[in-house]
Amino acid sequence: MVAFLVVCWTDAVAADCVSPIQVHVSFAPGTVTVDAGKSSRKLEQIGIRSGAIHQLGVTRATPQHTVRIQIDERERCVRPVVTLQLTVRPLQVELARELEQSVCLRKYVLDHELQHVAIYNAAMTRAAVQVEREMRAQIIVPLERDGARAERLQAEVYERWLPRLEALVAQSAREHEALDVDQEARAHRACSSEIALVMKAVR
Ligand SMILES: [Zn+2]
């Protein structure tokens, strides 16, 4: 979590002249790294979801954000600019060590985790677009002068808009659940001959 606060002000600016706020919200998908060093037992301890597939693969995504508040003054008017940059780092897929027993199941579990990543990325992209639109329409630029204005805007981003973003992303929970329906059966269909080998290594 990183935050920057940039405040510019000169005495030449008329205190009551405020241009419409500019809001920029962007999401940059993270880079997926794959680690296959931990045992299934270890993954089970850190896994969030349940089911056999998730004893074999876990995705860990840590959202990051940078907030920049700029109070720009041009032509005797202040122009507030709010920039919110979002990404996810680290974004790590952990595959159970036992999967080295099966090329098929390793690929299956990796593909499954990458589908969770894709759902997450799509949800973040949609949420960024929506939050930008809502912020532009709903932020009322405070009338305080100097640093107080920037501080109020920053507080609003943290107290209102970051939670709003989180709530929007959480709406994708149903998509994750849908992806997880029937995973065991699907994995068996995809890799029936090899699955027993891996499960034997797990136990
Ligand atoms: Zn899953």
C-alpha cells in the first residue's frame, strides 16, 4: 500500500474558483509467478477455498494501490486531480510439489488457478471503470484552502472509495464459486489415469 500526496498552491489563485475535478482510476494486472515448492499439506493450511483441487493449488493475490491527490492551479482556478492506480503484487500461484507426478493434473490445476486470476483481473478492471465514474460524479471538492483540501480529498478516497472498490470486486465471489463447482469430477475426467498417482503421493 503506497500513498502520495502532492499539494501545489500559490497566492495568485482565487480561493472560490474550483474547476471540475479530474479523476483517473486505472488497474494494471499483476504478473503471475508460479511456485511449486510446497507440499499439498502445507497448501491446505494456507488455502482459502476447500476441496481437493485447492489442496493442490492456491493463488495468492495482494492488491496494491497508489493514491495521488494533486491540487493544481492554472488560470487563477484550482483544479483537483485524483489519481488512483491499482495493481496486484505479488500474484503467486502455488502448485503442490506432488503434482510433479502428473503432467496432466499439474496443467489442470495451473489452468484452474489461472481462471481464478482471470476472474479477479476482470472484476478489478470493471470495478476501476465504475469507481472512476462514481467518483467523478459524486466527489464534492471541499472549500478549505491549501493542504486541508487535499487532506479531505485523500481521506474521502481512503474512507469511501477504496471500500467501494473492494465491495465491487467482492461481487465476483459468485464467479469464483461457479468455477469451483464439481472440480473433483472434472479433474477426474481430464486426468483420470494420473490422478490416483498424485493422490497417493499426497497421502
Ligand atoms: Zn478454484
